[in-house]
Amino acid sequence: MTETTSTPALSNLLHEDRAFAPPAGFTADANVGAAAYGDAALDRLDFWARQAQRLSWSTPFTEVLDWSGAPFAKWFVGGRLNVAYNCVDRHVEAGHGDQVAYHFVGEPGDTRDITYAELQREVCRAANALQELGVGAGDRVAIYMPMIPETVVAMLACARIGAPHTVVFGGFSASALADRITDCDARVVITADGGYRRGAASALKPAVDEAVASCPQVRSVLVVRRTGQQVDWSEGRDLWWHEVLGRQSDEHAWETFDAEHPLYVMYTSGTTGKPKGILHTSGGYLTQVAYTHHAVFDLKPDTDVYWCAADIGWVTGHSYIVYGPLANRTTSMLYEGTPTTPHPGRWWELIQQYKVSILYTAPTTIRMFMKLGEQVPAGYDLTSLRLLGSVGEPINPEAWMWYRRVIGGDRCPVVDTWWQTETGAIMVSPLPGVTATKPGSAMRALPGIGAEVVDDDGVPVPDGSGGLLVLTEPWPSMLRGIWGDDDRFREAYWSRFSDQGYYFAGDGAKKDEDGDVWVLGRVDDVMNVSGHRLSTTEIESALVAHPAVAEAAVAGASDPTTGQAIVAFVILRDGVTVAGEELVAELRGHVSDTIGPIAKPRQVMIVPELPKTRSGKIMRRLLRDIAEHRELGDVTTLTDSSVMELISAKMPVTA
Ligand code: WT7
């Protein structure tokens, strides 16, 4: 059960007086000026109707928003479009076929520039290939890939034929992949033999083989050859991408789809053990990712080189590597590997070489670079940069200042962007040509967006106080539901403030004296480890599935690099003869195998009891206190407060 509280999980230093106004030159040339706020406030729906004109519609919409079935929204009712056409073909038709869409750089150093015209031909081939495999509009396709151009091609091919994709992060295990394939009933999987990570070829196909063994409905597995690793082959089911695409025409007639046609399902962790399939649709989603990419990153299609350094397997990659940038005819970087392979300056070398002007990354990566020392970026020319973005977790003021000074040369605006898998696009963020930014604050709701910080009763808190972050108005890229689970959709997001009709984001936040928003972190059972979202219960389920474990409780403890780290407390089954270190190592490995390496607990503590309330809820707040070596909070609702002493005694002082 969720223990929701308006006391934020992370305390933040809010005595931040520094503010950085945008440079005058930046403001003068900015895509979006201060007038946008007033403009959107005057008529919100008209504002979004105008933003939708960034897209090419084959049938114009007749109504901006139909909220009569709330919380299930319909945006741009009656409108029809093709998302892939909007991202690729129309730019070629407009004479930009020779513009580079992606500068791809593989980890081993191989490079490939893909123009919009090439992308169009590849997407057409892939769309024809999927149709040859019997994929039709509405059929789900699972994609489990490294960070290579074929991943983008596969997504766009799905979009082109109206087949919703579900991209599963390549770091997830076979069983996590199988769960997702099963939940959305995908019949076709697109993967690769492997990808390059940390200087070595890392296999993907074996995980697909293992996953598909428990998914009998999967009839085809399309395999991209990337690393040349040996792969097991299931005749009839497995097909080489290059062979199937090789025989296809590079032309494909696109069809149009309803604005509300499903575009993709992205799984994310909620407060229970089962991941939620977040559903995004076409017209509203593409409108808001295009608008926010234009407004927040100030994207100039003719001159910028833009780099969102996320993985395509997460929503950030979907919205800000693929759909938003392509809708805006961006030239992007696409880098396969880890930031410090083969040397710690790899990123900065790429920025220098490709003259990257916009960089979008996560606080955990910034903190990792801080640890490596500023002499590393100092060895490169980073003067091409003009704007920096951050996403994924609260950015601590120290990391924000380092990013601004060391990477941005004290000249680039820093935009801290708050959003979620569910919101589909950026919601709270500075506008780089308008906002005087404060280190650590996401500042204000974007034009056309309604966000508030409210108390437990849903009443907006006064400036200078904290509460819960809610979204007060529907927005174009909002999730349209949880795949196959309407009840969970209502319960998870809309039940907390049902009287007001607010969407509850699950984050605690504070409004400072100026009314600017500081997002403090999750207030539910969701953890944020290196910007990866994980549920405590999901990891607990993995632990109790191990034969040695009777009960488990997981908490997120603050960690200087990863933001939060996973600390697990387990009670062993009777008769398990504790093999100490060995068992701990086994349990950590077991979680990693079940969910993926990102879920591997930093610590596993074997304990005799767990702290519970009288109604049997595990008190994670207390476990977090222990994990962080804080003073214990109020323990009066515990069934047995001596439990805490027992647990504390087990906790090593060097966490
Ligand atoms: C959760 C959503 C949005 C794409 C990446 C994560 C946290 C995200 C910020 C930010 C403070 C942030 C929140 C949110 N979060 N951005 N700028 N400041 N917190 O997407 O996996 O759906 O996670 O990430 O806690 O609820 P996600």
C-alpha cells in the first residue's frame, strides 16, 4: 500500500538567492518570448489549437479537447494525420532531404550521418517489411534495441503503419521483457544481436530468446546485425533485418490515422509490483513534444546541433530524441555507448567535433562528471554550446552550478525540465529566453499547462511552503490510460484529488517566495535511481520470489551520485542457514536477473523483523531513516518499536 504524505522524501536547500537572467542576445533571438504566458492564459485551448498547426494534418480537427469522458481525454477530435510523415516525409518534400537527421556515433568509433531523405527510405523499407510480416494498424510491436539508427527507423515504421510500439530498455532482463511483451500482447519483436557498452559487445538476442520462450504468441523476431556476435537462431521465427528490408521497396504510401490512434505504450514503475503500460496517442502527443522542444530548447532547425543524451528505451528518448526533434526538423546526435568509454572525455570530444549547441542530460550524469573532475571537459572546446537542459530527478544546486559554469562556460541558460512518462512532454520548465533561472528549480508551468502545489486537501499552498505537485488542466500529450487497466489509471492518478479533478503526479514540491516551483522528489513508493524509475514493491516481489526469502522491504536512500540507492531489508525463511555475504551477493544478483542491472540493490540487510503499522503496512519512511543514518522518525504506530533497534544494529556505519 502507498503511504502518501505531503512531507517530501528529499529535503532541499531552499535558501537559494542566485538567479541567472538569460543573456540579452539569447532573449532577442528566442523562439518563444514572455508573451506566450499571457497568450496561453487568455485562451488555453486556442493556444494549443495554434500549436497543433506545427503539424501537417490530412484532415483538420473539429474540436480541440473533448473532456466529457474525463479522465480519458480526446485531443484534436476528428483530426487525422500520420506521425511518421510529420517527422520525416514532409521535411523531404519541403526540400530538406539532404539535412542530417542524426549524426550517429557508435561506441567503437564507427560513424554514420543519416539525412532526412535516407531516413525516409529506411522507414519506408521497414514499414513494408512489417506489413509483409502481417503487422497491421493497431497491432503492437515490441522493440528491444541498443542506441542505433535502426531503433529510430523501427519506431517510425511502426508509427507509419499505425502499429503501436513498446520499446523496452535494453538494460531490462529477459523476464521484464517477457512481462511487457505479454501485457501488451506483441506478436513481433525487433531486436539486435547486441550493442556496444563499456568497450565491449553486449548481447541482446539471448534475452529475447529467453523471453519469447514464454510468449508463444510471438511469431517473428526481426534481428538487426550490429555487433556480429554469434546468435542462436529459431528457423521460421527469426529473421535478419537486413535481409527482410533488403528486398523491400523504399517507397511506402502512408495512411492517415485518427488523432487519438495509439502511438506507443511505455512501461514504467508504479507503486505496485506490476509495471504500468502508459498509453500515448498521436496528434496531441506530437503537438506537445514539438511545441516544448521548440520552446524549451529554442531549437533552430537550420543551425543547431542538438543532443539529448538519454536512452531511446525511456520516455525522454521517445519525446526528445525521436518525435519532438524530428517533428521540428532537427539535426541530432545519436550516441550508442556509455559517456566515459573509451575515455572520460568522450562526450566533450563529440561536442567539440560535431559543434553541438544544445545538450540535454540527467543530474546523475552531471554528478558523475563532477566526480571525474573539471580538468576533463576543460581539455575540449565547448564554445558551440548555447543551451543546457536537465531532466529525470531534482538537480541539486551544486550540480546545476557546475553544469552552468564548467560545461556552459557561464554563458548558456540551464533549463531544468520536470515531466514524467505519463505527461509525455515537458510540463514545468524555464523558458530559456525569458526566465531568470534559479539553481535547482524547474520554475514555472509552461504556457498552456496548469500546475499547482497543493496541500492534502487540494488547496494551493501559499508561496514559501511545500505540498504535492498536481496538474490542474488536461494537456495534449497526457497519457490516455494504462494499457488494459482503466481502473488502475483512475486510481493511480485521479483518485487522490477527485473532488478537484486534479492529476496527482506523485511528487512533493515547494513554492518559493516568488511562487517558483522546486520539485523535491517522490512521495510514494517509487524510487529514482540514476534517473531510472523503480518501484519498491517491484523489487520486493523479486526478492520474495527467491527461495531463501520470507519477507522483504525496500527503501530508497539518498546517494551522492545516483540520487537514490536501493536498500533492501529481508527476513529469511526458517531453516535457511545464513551464509552471510554469499547470500547477500546472491540476492543482489537475483534482483538484477529478475528486473535488470539498474534494479540491483546497493545493500541487502538480513534482519529478524520489519517495521510495520498496526494495519500491516511496511513503514518505508523508517527504513529510509535507517538507510540514511538519520534520527528515527515517529515510531509510535509500530507494532513493536524494539524492531527498529534490532534493524539499526544490523546497519553498517559505512553505507
Ligand atoms: C519522475 C518521472 C521525464 C523523463 C524522465 C523521467 C522525477 C523528472 C524531474 C525534474 C525533479 C524530476 C519526478 C517524476 N523527475 N524530472 N526536472 N526535477 N524531479 O521520467 O521515469 O517517468 O520519472 O522523475 O519524480 O515524477 P519518469
